[in-house]
Amino acid sequence: MTGKMVEFRVNGNSASGYVSESQSGSGSGVLVLQEWWGLVPQIKGVCDKLAENGFTAMAPDLYHGEFAEHTEMDKAGELMTSLPPERAARDMSAAIDHLLSLDSCSSNQVGVIGFCMGGMLTLMIASLEGNRVAVAAPFYGAPLEEGATDWSALSAKVEGHFAAQDDFFPPEAIANLETHLQELGKDVTFHIYDGTGHAFANEEDALGTYNQEASNVAWGRTIQLLSEI
């Protein structure tokens, strides 16, 4: 790991997150949102990888110190379902404030990238934050319940990455959401990767679905998208 844990303020309270700064000393800001496991080393590694590519990345700890091992699927599900949506929204918004305040962040907007639960939260925070989010890259996660998100303020360019075999986020529902958002005039493209399952870009392969080829393509597209911040 090349980054560090930091504290930041949320409505007078304290929260924490992991920050990895651009290797060049300055780069566009990227908010990284965790899977249901929590702020685990793999998510910190995503921040480090973004820093190696010239970005300043921050992953807020949305579970406030809790996390689940890959052998603790029930715990991960419990942590995810018990996460208060309002608290998550406040933490993500405050993390954007902190990220934009860093000397190593050269942008006045951020990109957002998230995985599974974090993919769903990526689209939600992009909608809540309006033009503070320039681009968004959700991975195999999206708010699919009707009325779950108010899309009116969504102005970010969105490029999402989804699995062709995924019981959590079925590709048919993903395609329907893409069409709906495009009909609303949003700049949204969802890629569905043939032969992949949920969490195909997680190299720790907790679900046995890691697909290096698809992951490399999705990552390349994401770096290209983030370069537009």
C-alpha cells in the first residue's frame, strides 16, 4: 500500500477513509466506493492503482471500521443491509469535500468508481451531487428498484461495467435502466461483458468469477473515462 488512512469531518462528526495520492504529486480526484465487504485491502489497492495512473483517489470507510472476510458472506450481507442510506450519502458527500480540498487534487470535480454495492452507490451519489461529479464508473451494481433514485440532477458521463451472468443485478434489468436513463437525456453507456459473473473485476476472486480479460478491458475503459475529469 502506498496511501494512508485519514480522518475527515461529517456534519460535526468524524469519519475515516483511505487516500492514495498521484505519483506525480497532483492529479484529478477520484472517489472509490467499496464492495459489501467493506474498506478492505483490495479496495485500498484500487486507490493505489489509480494513483499509479496519475489520479488522487479516496475511499471512505462507509462501515465505520467494520468489514467482512471473504468467508463471511452472511456478515457482508448484514453490513450492507444495515448501512443507513442517509449516513452513507453524508459520508460520501463529505469525502468529496475532503478529496477536493487536498493539495494533491488538481480538479474541481471528481470521478466516482464503485463495485457491487459501491456500483449502486456510485450512481446514487452522482445523482445527489450533480455537477460535482464529472464522470462515474459503476461496476456490477446499480439501483434497480423503481423510484430508488432521483435522476434529475445526474449530469455526469456514466460508463458502467456489468456481468452477463449476475443474479444480483440481472443484465436485462441493467439494459432497461440504461435505456431509461438515455431516454431522460443522460450520457450513459452500460457495457455487459459476455462470459462473466458478478465481481468479475475483483482479482481476489472471492466468488470464483474473476475474469482477467474482461477486467483489463473494463479498467482500460475506466481510466479513459476518468481522464475526462
